[in-house]
Amino acid sequence: MSGKHYKGHEVSCCIKYFIFGFNIIFWLLGVAFLGIGLWAWSEKGVLSNISSITDLGGFDPVWLFLVVGGVMFILGFAGCIGALRENTFLLKFFSVFLGIIFFLELTAGVLAFVFKDWIKDQLNFFINNNIRAYRDDIDLQNLIDFTQEYWECCGAFGADDWNLNIYFNCTDANPSREKCGVPFSCCTKDPAEDVINTQCGYDVRAKADSEQKTYIYVKGCVPQFEKWLQDNLTVVAGIFIGIALLQIFGICLAQNLVSDIEAVRASCLFT
């Protein structure tokens, strides 16, 4: 036997455990999102009444938790097990799936820039649909209230958009006490108030337009969102670039690990 030692290919432990550690956090976050989504569904009774799933009058925020949680769970699981067990199939699945998500994000960004007017119309349609379903889902109601309070807006393009809701419209046939009103989240805030006045929007749209400005936000959420994007363009762009670089980094690491594993296995076959 010769005393010479031939050094073959080795799997990088740094890459392997970095991918594993990163994805275990990703996987746990996916489990948390799925848990929150399923808990919210069970609280609404959706799980005991499957037919209610088809009731899509407005956007249900629970869907966001379930979809995001599901994607994070699948990716995190594939990355964790693939790195830990040196499973090239799972690692390839992880990198390809991450690459598809990156491509979809890039495509969505380009299309949003090219078809920004169409996106604006769809956003208006989306908001109006959710205004109609405002009282139908407590999570949707909280989401709309948060949006109107955060961006200091009311409706898609103005307070009169709340005529689309059966409780707030100004028709003579409307028996609701909220007739010709708006939700409390449309009201201008008094810093001296410690308790939210949930009735502050009652009958406010029955007043003259000049008077409404004193009580509620008169700007719509679509133009306010556009203004927010312009004011925070650098931050938003930085976040998207950071996410994109993180995805590219993850794809490269996974592919490098796959190459190392395949090289080690190939070297073992020829020794």
C-alpha cells in the first residue's frame, strides 16, 4: 500500500449548515403563518362549514396567511431536509421553486410598471369589492380600517365610494343607522381623544362637501397609496432589491451544495 493520500471532493459544511439554519427559521415562520390562518378559519367556523369557502364577496386576509405560510412551509422544509440529508432532489426543488418565485416577482414588477393604469383600475375594483363586503368579515373590516387610518383616506377615490355598502349608502330605502355615514376609520383624529368614537362617521356624508373635510378624510386610498409609494420609493425599492438579492444568494448556495454533493458521490464511484 502506498502512503500517499489523495484528497477528493468534500461537501462544504459552512454552506450546508447555513442553508439548514436559514431554512429552519423560514420553515418555522411558515408553520406560524399556517397556524394563524387555520386558527382564524376555525374561529370563523369555516372549517366546520366548507361551503362558506366559496363566499368570496370580498378579500379574506386569512387567505394571505395560508398562501404565504404554505409557500414558506414547503420551501423551508425542502431546504432544511435537503441540506441536512444532502438530498439533491429536495435542494434542486428548493432552488427551482425559489427561482420561479423570483421570476414571477420580476415579471410582476415589469408588468406593474408597464400597465400601471390598468393596475390602478384593478386596485380601485378590488377596494370597492371589499367596501361592499366590509361588514361580512371581521378580519376584512379590521384590514380596511387599518388601511384608512394609516393612509388617512376614505374609500377608493373618496368617501362617496361607501355608497356601495348596504349599511352606509344614502338611499331612502336604507334603514341602517349608518346611512350616509362612513366607518370610524375615515374620521380625522383628535389627539386629545383617548377612546375611539366609533360613531364619529354617522350622517357625515349628508353634510356639504366643505363641512365633511372637518370630520373625515376626503382623499381616496388609491391616490394616497400612490403618494405613499412616491414618498417612500427609496425604502420600497431597497426592500425589494434586498429580497431579490437574498433569493439569488439562496439559489446560488443551493446549487453549489448540489454540485458538491454530486462531485463527492461521483468521486466515490471511481475510487
